[in-house]
Amino acid sequence: MMMLTYYFELALRSFKSSRGLTALMLITIAMGVAACMTTLTVFHVLSGDPIPGKSGRLFNIQLDANPLRGYKPGDEPNLQLTRFDAETLLREARADKQVMMSGGNMAITPPQAGQQPFIAKSRNTSADFFAMFEVPFLYGKGWTAEDDKSEARVAVISKALNERLFGGADSRGKTLRVRDKDVTIVGVMNDWRVVPRYYDLTNGAFSRIDEIYFPFSTAMALRFGISGNFSCWGSPPGGNARALNAPCSWIQYWAQLDSPEKARNYLNYLNQYSEQQRASGRFERPSNVRMRDVMAWLKQSQVVPDDIGLQLWLAFGFLAVCLTNTVGLQLAKALRRSGEIGARRALGAPRRQIFAQFLVEAGSLGLAGGLLGLGLTWAGVMAVRNGASEYAGLIEMDALMLATTLGLALAASLIAGILPAWRACQVTPALQLKSQ
């Protein structure tokens, strides 16, 4: 410990004796770390596991209901399910939990007189949605499977919508006018942040959370509006693409399977179901089932923009350039101190102490550069948050990124200090003393 303190004192003296060179190295390390960590923070937020601990048990379901026309072996099936298939799978309930859903936009009439109606993002879904996706509740809870069957006029609203309409008070049991219908509020969600919004990528992977939720059956009975991706390969009956037998895929379907064995059995069930639909004439193509867990689904959907990956590589390249420059500056500084090093060696300091001294100096420089880099990284993150991208408002530094910034700065400076430290400990005392 005493030697470490002594090395810190020597490092401080060295920094004071060459303030300009020290400042240049600090800025070089800080800029390299900031560029790298700003991009890494964006990548971390966009590519992280949106439901840790459960993502391997939640599966997106795809079935290929397209006509044989245009078929190519190996093609991806429809992105979503038809209403007929989704309702059949939901009714047969072969998974631990299962959810069918679609997005929407709904006109809300505030209960207070004088306030203007507005449009809120909505979601039409089934009862297991809240338990499957671990939605936290501030008041109440979601509806039940019986409510799904009875087309109950109930709703769950977000915390933000509850604050807007009711000032944050417990609004359970209150009536809310949506479009021209009245629904009863049964639950108020707590703060819930999902990045990316994996359960419905058709309405934007980084869009904000929906504000009001209805039973899917109720939404269909009341002809509530829907939004998202529609894919039709035939003429819907009566021109209604939402009809039960419409040849259109537009519903997201997820299943929770709590063990590998259940997952295998469910996949077999889906293949059997597909074959049954082929036998009945509904499916024309060979069975083409896809069942991917959350992370596999995000990878398949290429949720992280390609330019983010490129920017990350460029940022690490910039950091490497900054490290190279730092190595050069530290080498120059070490050579200027050859006389000091030679004197210490002549007085009995072994090579390992010289090496340790210069590594401690490099580490101290890295910590200082890391603190400066932390400030620059914060500024970079704020610049991203103020950008125009759809994910801009979601980017923020967490504790992991803060620790990584300091760790990266320290590691980078130590790596940059290895060569100068090695060159310093190779100084020959006799030559240096002779030249003095």
C-alpha cells in the first residue's frame, strides 16, 4: 500500500511537470471513451433483453396461410396470424398462457366538462396479456378470460392516461367514454417501459406504450378501430378484413411455455394444426411454422438499426486511434524521463517497480480521463435524446453504462501504458548516468 501511494505521488508530480502533455492525453482518452460509450449506450438500450428472466419462455407464433401462388421453399411465413387461426389457438389453449392482440387508436372523451376529446393509442388483446408480459399495476388488475368470452365492456388504462383524466386518483369502477361507447375501468397500470416493444413490432419497435387496453372480443363486437400491418391475399367477405374468415393476417400471437418439453410439444401441436388446415383446404402451402422466443424474434426482425452496428464499430475504431496516439505520447514522455529512471535504477529500484510506477501513472490518467469522458458521454447521450429518431427519447445511461465508461477508460489507459512502461523499465542505468 505504501508503494502504491508513493507511485501515485510520483504520477501527480509527473502530471504537474508536463501539464500540456497530460492535458492532451486526458482529452484524447476522454474523446475516445465518450465516442465509444455514447454509441454503446444506444446499442445497449436498443438491443437489450426487454423482459429478462422470461424472454426464453415467451414465443412469437407464425403460421403460413398464404396461397400456393408465389411459394418458395424456405420463405418466411406470414408475420401475423389470421383472426380464425388466432381465435382457434386461443380457444384450444395448449400453452401455459396465450395472447392474441392488435394495436389501435381510440377517441377518448374526458369525463370533465369542457375538455376536448383526443386520440389515444389502444390495444385490443386477451386476458393473459398482463400476466404474460409482467405488466405492473398501480390500481386494480386486468380482466378475466370470462370477460373475454362475454365481450365485457371493460378497460385497463396507463398511469399517464389516468393522470391526464383523473389526476392520478384511483379510477377503478369509473366509466370512460371511448368513441361513442362507455367502458368501465378495471385497472390502472403503473410505469411500464418496454424497449424494444417486442410483442408488437408492426406498430413501431420503439414507439410509446399503449394508453388504453380492451378485450379483443369487445373491440371486435363494438367495431373499434385497429392499426398495424394488414396482409390480405383474397377478397374479405363483405369487404371486412377483420371478419373471422377473412383471408388476411393482422393479429400478433404469443405463447408462454414454461419448459423446453412444453415448447417442443407446442411446436408439434402447431405443425399438426397446420396439417389439419391443409387437409381442410384453408392452407395451401406445406406446413411452415415458426416459433421464436423473444431474443430470436428480435434478431429475426432486425430490430436494431444497421447503422447503429456500423457506428459502434467506427466508435471502437476511433477509440483504437486515440489509444495509439496516447501510446505515442506516453512513450515520448517516458523517454524524456530516462535520466530520472536511470537514477532510480542505479539506486536499486528493480525493473518491476519501474514498470509498476508507469502503470499506476497510466491508470491514474485513465481514471481522470474516464471522469472527463463520462461528462462527454452524458453530453453525447443528451444529443441523441434530442435527435429525430423514433428511439431518441428512450436512450439513457444506467448504472451499468456508468461503470462501463469508467472501466473502459481505465482498461484503455492501462493497455496504452504497457508499452511505455516496458520501455521505461528497459532503461540502462549506466548509460543514463554517463550522459548526465
